[in-house]
Amino acid sequence: MIDSFLHVANLWLHTIWIASTTRLPPLDAAGSALWALIALAAVLAGLIWHVSRNAITIAHEGGHALVAVLTGRRLGSIRLHADTSGITVSAGRDHGFGLMLTTFAGYAAPALWGLGCAALAAHGYATATLWLLVALLSLMLIRIRNSYGVAAIAAALALTISISWWGPVTLRTYSGYVLAWFLSFGAIRPLFELCRQRSAHRADDSDADLLAQSTGVPAALWMLLWLALDCGTLWLAARWLTQPAGDLSAVFSPERIAATLIGLKQGIVV
């Protein structure tokens, strides 16, 4: 019985590995731009955003959780709410660099997830983005402690697994691109929502305010730092998604990094 289960599990993992490491044809600039517009509509359209924002909240709370574990804090629970808010609880020192990074990671996470997805999708590994998402969602599910959170993660898992396992090549490619674009765009809107909430004195316990209390740096500066990070990662993701070339190593090659830095210094898109 156990041997049969292990054999089947090994076949599944082998299939997932082959699918994830097999390069798919990247979209051309026009195709990528089309999916960028669709992803942007999911961020700007109010009715759609009320639903799609759940994905940004999952990325946000996932960022808190991941950095908490990486900095040695004890992850307690994750809760996702129907109003698209969330909370991640971790235990450890009530001050210090680990707590600061954990708090900062929430608003930074969607943009960084999006950048990672863009790097993979633009270089032919859209399927890998989907299976990595499955892995991250599965790990989050273990720590979810409310019914809405379980339902939201389970729905996201079911959709992602269906596309990753049964979806044709074109659907997986489109999904990888949409995911990258949506996370990159979607990382920005919550910052403006936070700004409005703070102006109305309805977000005194926000991540920006917690960082201000623990570091002495004004909350507005933390928000500007997040905005600069989001805009920078969006710019870089857009370049990768509209100018695919080479394999994944080309994304992080010294020549590519140097060319990007020179372009930034001279104000030229290289």
C-alpha cells in the first residue's frame, strides 16, 4: 500500500518537474501587452477588484509569513477576511531587525512575487510559476486559522492546480503572464487605499504605522519606499515580459545587470 502510494507520488512529482523545467514559447510584446491590459482592468475596475484583491492579500500575508520564518520568528497564524484584509501573527522579539523585516515584507511581497513570476514566465517557465504558487499556497493553508481564509486558499489552490495539471500549453503561458502582470500592478493600489485610510484615521495599526513606532521613521516615508519598490519592480517586470530573450540565467547575468544599471544612470532604456 505504502509502496504504491510512494510510486504514484514519485510519478506526480516527476511529471510536475518535467512540466516546470520545460521551456514554453514566450509571448511576443503585443501578446504580453494584451494580458497586461486585462490584468490592469482587474486592478482598476471596482467590482472586479473587490474579488481579485484577495489574491493581493494572500501575497501580502504570505510575505509576512515567509519573512517571519526566515528571520527566526515563530509563525503562529494567518487570517484572511471577506473585506480583503488579513493578519499574520508571529512570535519573537518585540523589536529588532527581524520584526522590522517581517512588518515591511507585507506591502513589498506582491511586487516581488510579481517580479519573480515575470522572470520565469518571460523566459519560458510559466508552468513553474504556477507550481511554485501551488507550493506556497499549500504551505499557507497549514497556518490559516479562519474559515474564510481556508475557503480563499482552497479556491486559489483548486484553480491553480487545474490549470497547471490539465491546462494546455497556451493556457499555462497566459496564466503565468497574467499572474506576473496582476501582482505587479496590484501591488500599487493598496498603498493608495492605505493613504486614504490613514487620512481618515482608520488605519492607525497599519504596517506603516507599526514600522514608524518601532523605528522612528515616519509612516509616510515607509509608504514612499514601498511605492518606489513597486514602481521599480513593475518597470523591470514590464521589460522582461515585453522583451523576452535568452534563458533564465540571462535575467541575472552580470552583463544584463550592468546594462540595466548603466541605463538607469543615463536615463536610457537599454
